[in-house]
Amino acid sequence: MQKEPAVSADQMLAFETDCHLFSGCGFEAPGLHSFVFEPMFSIGGFDFNKPILLALVGTLAIVWFFWAAFAKPKIVPGKLQMIAEAGYDFIRRGVVYETIGKKEGEKYVPFVVALFFFVWVMNLWAVIPLAQFPVTSIFSIPLGLALIVYVVWVGLTFKRQGWTGAWKNFTGYDKSLGPVLPMVMVIEFFSNLLVRPFTHSVRLFANMFSGHMLVALFTIATWYMLNGIGIAYSAVSFIMTIVMIAFELFIQVIQAYVFVLLTCSYIQGALVKEH
């Protein structure tokens, strides 16, 4: 049975250029359809669409930035090298050293720095003109990143603590807990090995998803109400759009920071034998 359209065939929606308040057309708020893109082209069963394009361009931009900054480093750094060094040093000292420690953490700095800048740039696409879409609002992207961290964490735990020590780590084994130990071990097992990659990814996904929805809502509403007396409402909606974009810029950095902070916390937990 074919689904009925939300509006009649001759009725325009809010995202149409000629559709405004009091003009007889309907307002369609952004929804899940705002996160679905037609494939640009397909190779076999793989569809190449806008989020994939943004992810690819963002990755190449990050690689180019650090290559250009450090390909020929100077004692007195230029502007590009100075910016790259500041970003690298912030993650190294402010996240890795503070969480894992300098001695143990140094080897993980490149991984964490790459992870931070990738997440940040994927978030940043939300406010870039023409792109205007956070790649991390597609759940598979944060989930994929979280699974990479999960594999690193689990592998490191077994490597550092051995088979028995790793399972004690995963299950929170502590003889001093007495009778409640079995219950604690079951909870810790599910929390660490099954739930952790989901919570790690959904925190980033949910913030980017909801932020994009709010920005899209106020943007569409601004254009829709730009008619007659509705101009006053449109002005308020426009101000809210600017406020939400500014707030999103802040949230984008915070979410990238939180993602790598949790990553370092997991790595640190793998290196410590007793919790």
C-alpha cells in the first residue's frame, strides 16, 4: 500500500524557495529525511553520497594541514606550523599526559591527536557553507570510531595484563566485595564489553544529530516566516539561528574533546592492573 504524501501535490513545502507564511503552503519541520541523501554514484553495492564525500574531503584536509605544517619544520615556526603545534601540544599535554601519564601516554599521542581532529572536522562540517551537515550525525561514523577505540582498548588490555588479568579488569574482579562480587562482575562485564562502544558513540552522535536538527529548524523557519507581519517572527528565528550556530561551534569542540578524553580513560584503564 502506497504511503500518502504529507501534503497535496500542488502544495509547496517550507523548504521551497517561494514558500512563506500566509502564502498557503505548508511548513515541514526537519526530520529523519534531513539525514538521508541520494547517492552521487554507486560502485557495486556501495553508494557514494554527501556524508561520504564530506568525510573524504575532511580527511584529506587534515592530512594536508599537518603535512604542510610539519613537512619542513622550522626552529622559528611559521603561522601554519604554530597552529598545528598548538593543537598537537594541547591534546598531548591537556588530554593524553593528564589521563595516561607522560611516560605511558607518549606512544598514544599520534592516535589520539588524529582521532580528535577527525571528529572535530567531521563535526565542523555542520556550519561550513554548502556542506552544512555534521558527518558524525550519521550513527555509523561515531560507531566506527568507537569500535576502533574498543579494539585498541581490548587488545591493549590482553597484551598488558594477560588473559586472567584482562578478564579481571573487564569484570571488575575484587575479592573484598564478598557476596556481591558475582553481581558486580556480571554488571561490569556487560558495561565494559557490550555497552561501552555504544555509549561512547551515541554521546557524540546524539549531540551532533540534535544540534543539526535545531539549526535546520530555525533556518527553515526563518525563510518560511519571511512574509508580511511574519518578518518580525523571522527576525527572531534568524537571531536564534545565529545563536545555535555559535553554540554548535562550542559543542563541536567539546564533543571531540570528550570523545578523546574517554578514549584516553579506556587506554589508561587497560594499563592499570588494579581498579
